[in-house]
Amino acid sequence: MKDTEIYEKLEEIFEDVFDEKIKLTADTTAEDVEDWDSLTHITLISAVEDEFSVKFSMKEVSTMKNVGEMVDIIRERSK
Amino acid sequence: MSVLSYPFNPSEILRLKRKLKRELLADGSARIKKNIAILGGSTVNDVADVLELFLLKQGIEPTFYLSEYAQYWQDAMFGNESLNLFKPDIVYVHTTVRNLERFFPEIKDSKEDAEKRLDDAKDHFLSMWRKLEETFHRPVIQNNFELPAYRILGNRDTVDYRGRTNFVNRMNSFVSEYAAKHESFFVNDINYVSACFGLDKWHDVNSWCMYKYACALEAIPYLSFNLSNIVKSIFGKNKKALALDLDNTLWGGVVGDDGVEGLEIGSETPTGQAFLEFQQYIKKNKEIGVMLTVCSKNDYNNAIDGLNHPDCALKPEDFLVIKANWEPKGRNVARTAKELNIMSDSIVFVDDNPVERENVRRSLPSAAPDIGTVGDYIRVLDRSGFFEVTTLSEDDLKRNEMYKANALREQEMHSFEDYGEYLKSLDMTAEIAPFAPVYIQRIAQLTNKSNQFNVTTKRYTAEEIAAVSESGEYIDLYGRLCDRFGDNGVVSVVIGKKEGKRLCIGLWIMSCRVLKRDMEYAMLDVLVDSCKKQGIEKIEGLYYPTAKNGMVKNLFGDFGFKKISEDDAGNTVWELDTAGYVNKNRYIKVN
């Protein structure tokens, strides 16, 4: 899957979860999105897993630093 | 909102919960507001978020208190300022098998050790339930326990005193026994919910280890929905009637085309067996007080012939209303509601045809679940919890009989030229008296169910009714009406607060099934009499308009009260001098 496709789908997910449009880049972190706290993170992770049919390991969930790293994992897993 | 109807797509609900909430809040429907305290033994945030969606859909706007992580016991036993200030209308204890961990027996335990541990676990919960009741006097909903994630003793786990399965089963019996003895204590049966969801999926390691959710995230919609059904039932938001299609819903085939002998019903064929089991399920619903009606596109005679098929479990006399004609179903459901004197949003429309369901959904607020094919019918209706039973009053058990009696009265009425003569012929007797303990549940139920003949639409829980009855600050009356066709049960309730020489009426309700019987006058006569005996000189009546209570807009005017004021919202205040009051009831013999 191409990165642009991944970002497109991710933006849809973010819009659903946060109920607002959010522009994503590789550097986007939880700091950049007002409502992105530990609780919405859970919703977000499970929505991403569901959409791309991937499963993050527990370690990945807790160490993922930004959207770029998330995209790396998705690209890797959905090959 | 179909995304919130059973069966669910859990990921979709979780992902869209904010948007769903926004849309529900913007849909303009009237909702009652309730404070719900959630005391959790694990993470509860999504449980509350999703519960909120289901409650909003069911006409309740909740505000939540959420305990800090796993502080359920501390909050219940020792309280804290924000919980006390919160004043919950309902307390929900979200504990699971995870919270039994520290009580579970060890393999090395003697039988006595293991029994001691079970007693400790029981005490832990029992002391909390007592404290909650003593502190809040509000309904408490408690999860029972799902089966454990593993069985170290294999199949012996359920038998052996050291087995966790054995321990959980015994705890669940304990929870049920307590609930059976306490009217305001309700069990959220997660043992059943987790079985339906699938125990292996329920015990999701990731959800627990990463987020401390006791069940899989995907299970939360099922858990919260099950819980929401208890809450809405307590607050009187249950559905009341089923409007059932016939062809391919209650039997296989089309009676008009296939003839009665061509229908698939009964144990002769697999399909016939499935339809028969569905009919038997519907018949059980009737026994708990659900009103059954037919809504079918058929010639009337064909419909009746079909229902008289010897293998049908349901017979024409099981139905209070039979609409079998060729008019749009939405119109027929609306008429059925009118004939039963209930709101159309109290009806569940059951039809195998998605086009008909859509027609009803478009024209009415009735529920029209997607019931799938005949093998799914029972499961979909049952899991949807439309008629969730939190109490089973004498009234529920007799409801269909009462409505049948009403139909007979109606017939009788048409044989009289003079309405007064008809009322006389009914030989009505009423029991009107201050609240008695045996009626508390029914009185609370009536305050939650009455929408039309209800001047203030104030709702009460059973505890609040008991408190009113015991405080001595109120004049409270219930009215039970009998006539020669049968007993209507408790049909009217009045509560007035004594303020010196005034009585302020906070509640005046009556069941619509006894409209135009003079029952309201009989209640007023007794009320005024009680007032006089207690030295009360003026009675104040209030009317708060809602979308549904237009019929009592001028109730106090009819009673002879004077209108004192009216504000922009249409709220009116009325007043009556008790001196010189002349009794108004002419047809009912009281007490």
C-alpha cells in the first residue's frame, strides 16, 4: 500500500474518532491534537487495527512516537 | 439510528462515538436527565461513553460520575466529596471476575480455607451493597461475574472447592439471591452477555494488559447496551406492545396465496418448527404483559383463518388488535397505538420485509428491528431488550386480560344511549388510600409510564415513593378501580406536599385505560376530604406542558380550580379552596 493511501485512510479514521478534520504528517503527535489523550488513543489504535487489518504489539502501542512510525508499521504489515 | 440497534458492529460504534453523540443530542427529541454513578473495578471510560449513546437513543440524557481507576469499593464504603455532591439517580457497580482475583482459593487450601475465602468475597460485596443503599437510597445495578479465562482444574474446576469456575458460580448464586430479596437492586448479567459474545473473545489479553479493560473493547457495546436496557426499564422507557406481521413472520408462506393448508407452521417441517418456536416465544412475551397486535397486509378473513391453523401457538384471541388490510403499515401501527391508548414509540413492529420496516420507521418513532430470517427472530428480539423486566407486577401479568375487559366495556358502551347510564351499569368500586407498601413498585412504575394524563411528568423511583409515603410531609393517594368486567389495578396516583395550610400537588397521574370513568373525580373527592381533615384550606395545582400531556391542560379548571398564573412556556398554576367543595364523583363507590 502506498503511503498516500495510508495517510488518506488514516485521516478518515482521525476524522471519525475526533469528529473533526485533522491534517496528518509523519511528525504529527498526540501533542498536536487537542483531544488525543490516552483514552482516545485506545479508540484510535483499535480503529486503525480494524481498518488496515493489522495488529500492533503491546510494545508498539506504548512506544509509537508519531504518525510516521504508525505508517511505517502499517506499510510493513500490509505488504 | 440503526448503528445502535442489535446486532452491533462494535468497531463502528467505538470509532464513531463522538459523532453519534453529537447527532443524537441534535435530533431534537425530549429526554429525561439522570445522574449515573459508575463505580468501576477496572477501566470504565468507554463503558460510560457507549452507555451514554444507548441511553440517549432510549430517551435518557445521562450525566456520569466515574470512580477513579478500580476505586469502586473505596468510593462506595467511604464516599468522597464529588460523589456526594453528584447525587446519583442510579449507582452502577462495574466489577468483573478480575475483581475476584484476590479472593480465589489456592490449590493448597483446605475446604475450610476455601469456604473462608468465599465468605470474604461475599462480605466484600454485601457490605458495599448495604452501604450504597444506606447512603443513596437509589437503585443499584451490580454486574454478576463472567466465567474465568482459564480452568486450572479442567472440567473439575466447576466441581472442586478450589476451582475458580466453582467459585464464580457460587458468587453468582449469591448475587442473584441478594437481588431477589432487594427490589431496588438489579443484576447486570454479564455472565450471560459474555457467553453470547464468546468467552474467549471477551477475555482479551491486550485490552486488559494495555488498558485495564476487563473485557475486550469490542464487547463493550454489548455490555453497555445490556446495562442501558436495565436503566431505561427502571425509568419507565420500556416498549409496551408488539405489532406483528403474519406472512413469513409468524408462519412460512403467504396465507392469501398458499391457503391455510399450505402454510409452514408446526413441527412437521424444519421451517414450520422454527416459526412455531417463534410463536411460542411471542406467547411468552404476552405472559409478561407485552400487548400483542397484528399488522398484516391481508384480507381480514384470511388472516383470521391463518391464525386458526391448528398448529399455531398464537390464536386470534391472543391479540388485542388485529389490523389485516391493505393500507400502509405505518398508518396501521399508528391506529393500533391509538386504540391501545399508548404512544407509537412504545410499539415494536416485527416484519420480515425490510421495505415495510422502512415504511414504519419513516412515518413513526416505533422500533422496527432488522430481524433477519426466521432462525434469527427470537435472538434479535430477545437481545434487543425492548421489554426488559426490572419488576414483574401483578399488573404486568394481567395486562392483556385488562385490555380484553376494556374491549368488552367498549362494546357495552355502544349499547347505551346515555353515557351516565353506561357508567352506572359498570358497578364501579374504587379503593383510594394513602400509599401502602404492597403497591410501592406499581406506583413507581405508573409514575414512569404515564405520559398523557400527567400534569407535571415528575418521575419517581420506588425508593422515592417509599420516602414520600414515610415522611409525613405529604398527602399521597393511590386509586385502584374495579368494575363488573374486572380489576383495573392501581390506575391513579396523587402526591401533594403539605406547606402549612396549603397543599401543593406535585403529581397527578392516571392510566389512560380508565379515561372518562369519573376516576379523577373520585380521587379529587378523597384528596379534598383528607385535606379538610388535616386543616388544609387551599390546594395548589400545577400543569407543565409536554409534547404528550395536552389532555390534562385544563384538568384543574375542570376540577373547579382558579387559574392563578401562566408563564410564557405555558406552565400554569391553579388554586382551590377546600371549604365549600362539593363532591364530584357520581358513579364510583369508594372504599
